[in-house]
Amino acid sequence: MRESDHVATAEFWQQLPPGEHVEAAVDGFRMLADPTRLRMLWLLCGDEYDVTTLAEKVEIARPAVSQHLAKLRMTGLVTVRRDGRRSLYRARGGHVRRLLAEAVNAADHHLTGQPDHD
């Protein structure tokens, strides 16, 4: 059974996740609580970016982008790969993309008054 199949079952929600999983999830949510990091991560869900290009897209200074990326990497939300002298950043996998999409979609439903999905 896939993990997503468990989400719909009551039994899944009756057992608390391990403490280290809760702490890692809280760290990830803490990172998403910053508007700049959320915008950066949104872009990184769609493509790879270097610091300079990402700074231009989110309209903040390169040193600030570097600091935000370091925090996102530390919490496992972003990966980096080297391409010669450049470092290219990307959101880490489908879980991060789905988490971000769900958060923004939930905000949209709240702001527009659309009913929630089951």
C-alpha cells in the first residue's frame, strides 16, 4: 500500500509519528513561514537556479538569497549540484513540491471561500 493510501485511513492518524520526524517537519514548516523562502522554494520546484538568477527573480540581494538557500538546504528542502563553478539549486523531490502546492492551494481556498476537498 502506498503512503498516500494511508492518509485517507483513520488508523494512519491514530498513531503519532516518531519524535525525530515531528522535529524535522517542524523545521521544514519554520522555513516555509518566511515569505521570501516560500517564493524561492516555489521557483525551485519548477527548475534549477543559481544564486544570481534566483536573486533577480525574487528581487533581493544575492547574499540574502545565499543565506536563505543555506537554511533551506539545512532542513532538507533544497538540494544543490555543481555545474563547473556554479551551484544550481532545486527543491528536493515530489514531497516538497506537493507540500508547497497544498499550502498555496489551501490558502487560495481560504481567501476565495472555496470549499475544502476531502
